[in-house]
Amino acid sequence: MADILLRQLYQDRASEPDTCAILLLENGGETSSITDGFDAVILVLKEKPEKNWEIKHYNLDNINVALHILDEEVLHYTLIVGNNRRLVDWLVSGKIVFDRNEFLANVKERIETFPPGDRTKKMTIQFTKMLRRFEEGKVLFIKGHYFDAYSNMMHALHHLARLAVIRQGYYPEVTVWEQVRKIEPETYKLYQELLKSEETLEKRIELLILATEFAIHSKTIEGSQHLIDCMKREEKEWSVADIMKIPEVEDYKIDIELLLNFLVEKNILRILHKPSKAARIHHIRYKFNFL
């Protein structure tokens, strides 16, 4: 009976011309966190719906169901940016019940194969997030705000973990540390040492800062590769406005100034001063030193 009621809920949507695919995720008892406590989740992927994400809740003969109607573009954005890991879990664990032109089959294959283009961009996104958390954590530590500093540095370490997983060609899962344990044992060991350490909080933060600083330094080129590739397409002196206009940079442009200053500090980019209309005021342009 439950299967019949569920089918009734999504079958009509399958016949709508703008429906790309429908995914069903049923709660088997251990997946309640993935389904947010619902007995089932139905994900309907649409081509340019009125709302980019619409949610409806139903009760089918005492079965609670969440129906998510999602713009396919939001799905693709999530796969690159990684801002909704629950959605990725649904794609991995859910059952395809409707798939026009193998839309979802191709999405699942994209997750499994993780194409190099996706990988490079995702690495730069994680690198900039790690850089942001590291810088904020370091400032908070200097000011003596140890709990907030520790929180930021742990977030930086999580971004480092995701970076390690992506670097090896895998998609970061919810159990990212289990992935890291197999892929990059030295990062996993650092995480374990921090959790089990009997050192004071101040000493643990100091260790985190040193370890993260080393990781950032050693991963500068590969972590910045997506931006480097985008800028290398044109041999010119770049203004920050030019860089912000690059469509592929959209997903991490919130941290672009931090990344640019970091690359200048690392001598990968150099700053050029160009005259403006006003005396003694110059425009800043960026150019590669050796790439």
C-alpha cells in the first residue's frame, strides 16, 4: 500500500515535460538523518521551475513524506560547491524512479568519475574556504579568543580533509574522515592527535596553526589551480573587476580578494600600479610572475 501511495504522489510529475528525473529515498531505520526524520523523501528535478527549490510535506496513511522540487541548475551548483552534502547523499543512496534521457544516471556517473574540470574547481573552493578559516582563526588566537579560534581552525582542518579527498579523485562524503584515513593518513593522524591531545587548548591551537600553515604552503599551486587556469587564458594585466567577471569564478568570488593577496604574498602574482585620472592614485592590476 505504501508503494502505491508513493507512486501516486510522484507519477503525475513524471509526465510533466519539464521534469528531468525523480529520485526516491526511503528511511530504512538507519537513514533518518539523511531523510531528516521523514519516512521517505521524493526529489523531483525540474528544468527552470518557478521556484528553484520548493518543499511540500505529506502524510500518506501515517507515512510522512517530504517532496522536494528542485531546479536542475541548483543540483549542478551543489555538486561543484559542495554546500549541501545531504543532497549528494540523496543522489548516491536514492533510487531512480524516473529518468528522462538518463539525466540522473549521468549525474551519478559524474559523481563517481569526478571529471578533472569539476575536481580542479572544487579544490580551489575548498582551498579558499580553508584559507579564510585559517586567517580568521589566527587573528582570533592572537586576540586571545581561544574557543572561537579553535572552532575556526577545526573548520580549516575539515576543508583540508576535503581537499585531500578531492585531490585523489573522490567525492567528499559525510564520512570524510574515514575517506582521509585511507587516502592521506598523515592528515588523519593530525586530526586524531588533536582530539586525543592532553595539551592545553592554547597549545592545541598552536599546533593546528602550524600544521595548517604548512598544508596551505604545500598545496598553494594545486589549491589555486582553477583561478590560475582561468587567468592564464588571456595574457593581460588583470583588475579585480576583470577577475570577478569570469563566470567560473562565481562560486568562490566571495573569497577572491583573500586568494589574490595570498598569491601576491607567495610571489605567484605581482602587483602593477597603473595611473588613474587623479594624481598619486593608481589602479592595481595583477599579473603572473612565472606561469
